[in-house]
Amino acid sequence: KVSVTFDGPTRVFTISNQKGGVGKTTTTVNIAASLASLGAKVLVIDLDPQGNASTALGVPHTAETSSIYDVLINDVALSEIVQQSPESPNLFCAPSTIHLAGAEIELVSQVAREHRLRTALDEYLSEQHVDYVIIDCPPSLGLLTINAFTAATEVFIPIQCEYYALEGLSQLLGSIRMIQKHLNPKLHLSTILLTMFDGRTRLAHQVADEVREHFPQEVLSTVIPRSVRVSEAPSFGQTVIAYDGQSAGAIAYREAAVEIAGRATSSAKKGKN
Ligand code: ADP
Ligand code: MG
């Protein structure tokens, strides 16, 4: 059994990739649940109007639920909308609702529109300690994603080992550089996780090799296998950690979380791309 201690400053990750369906939400909730199972206090911020992270964490998010939309648009405090996931006393979620779909447009006319999440999160973290904040982003570079980039220090990119994943990546790296320059100098790419890996295909190995060649520091050694248990879990309102903790996917996500926790000091020092 691994032992991991959490005593450093809060680490704020944004899980980003402009492509949809690459495993952002799955990675968000399963890394969060894994870190919580290791004893960390974790807050997931669901910034995707689809609300898939809220669903997987078993947190209500109907149209009537107070949500991250109210934080961004109506100046409601984050502490008023955060819910505890039934899965763990250490695991919390700021849910998204369908209203968030309109926020992309509504934010345009707001004061400090790029900083609204950052301001709300700073206020929340001044009241209570959280070890990890993980922000699940929609698959686009609109104001919601920009709010995530402005609030975070670490960018975490899940890469699907199924097609030439590097294609869209230079655009994402360009966006990160833009944000660094204009909005958040502390933002840096710290973590890449290879997901949906099917070791029987040549393409999966090719993609993995290519990503490791380009990003030797950032890529975690752990690879997440393609696994039916991982894809089934959300329909039970659970992460795979709770749904089937002994499955290959759950074991891999816990190993990835241990690696991430172990990188605390090095990534805090690094601060580069
Ligand atoms: P994104 O948030 O980037 O759109 P998701 O996390 O929703 O991507 O994943 C897209 C689909 O792939 C979902 O149906 C999810 O259940 C499935 N999926 C993600 N990771 C795995 C995995 N390791 N094994 C099998 N299915 C997966
Ligand atoms: Mg998603």
C-alpha cells in the first residue's frame, strides 16, 4: 500500500484538450476520486455545460441546482454551491447545469470576464484548505476554458491513444502561451496522461511513443487502458474507483494519481512549458 502525504500548497489543474471525447471528464473524476482515496481533499469544478463530471461524481445538477453558472454570472460564492460527492468525505464538486451553456455568451459583457473563476476560487481557498482543485473544461477555447486557464497553475492534457493526437496539440500549446503572456504567467503544462490505450493495436504504441518523445518530462509513466468498466461507471453516478476499484482502469487511475502526488515539488519549481 502506497503512502502519500498532502501538506503542500493547493495545486490547481485544468484538464484541457480542444478535442471532445478524448477522456477529459473521465480523467478529471477518476484522478479526483483516486487522490481523495489517498487522503487528499479534492474539489472538482465542472465547467462543461454537459455536466458529465457532476453526473459521475453523483452530485445533483438539475436546472434548479445552484451551480458554477451562479458563481460566474451572479456572483454567488463558490462555498454556496459546492456539494460533497456521496463517494467520499474528501471529494467535492462544484456542479454545472444546463444554464452554463449560455454563460459563454453572458460572460462577454461581464466585468473581469476572464478572471471570475479565479476570484471565486481565491475566496474559497482563503476560507478552507483543499489539496487539489481539478477543473473539467468543455472542448473549446471560449471564455469558460479561459476562466479555467486563468484560475489554474497546471495544465493537464489527456491524450487518446487512438489517432494522431499530436495534431491539435500545437494549437493548445499556443493557447497556453497566450494565456501565460496576457492573463496568467504561472500557467504551465505539467502533466500528460495517455488514455484509452489498447496495447493490441500498433497505432496505440505509435501515438504513445510519439507523445513521450515530444514531452518526456510531462507524460506520466502510467497509461490508462481502454476498459469497459471505466465507461460504464458514470451511468451509475460513480467513478470507476467506487464502481469497480479492482478493475484495470481503477488501478491505473490510482497509480497515475500517486505519480501526480509525487510530482508536487518538481512541478511547483518548474513553471515552464
Ligand atoms: P471528454 O470529456 O474529453 O469529452 P470523456 O471523458 O467524456 O471525454 O470520454 C469520452 C468517452 O470515452 C466516454 O464515453 C467515456 O466513457 C469513454 N472513455 C473514456 N476513457 C475510457 C477508457 N479508459 N476506457 C473506455 N472508455 C473510456
Ligand atoms: Mg467532458
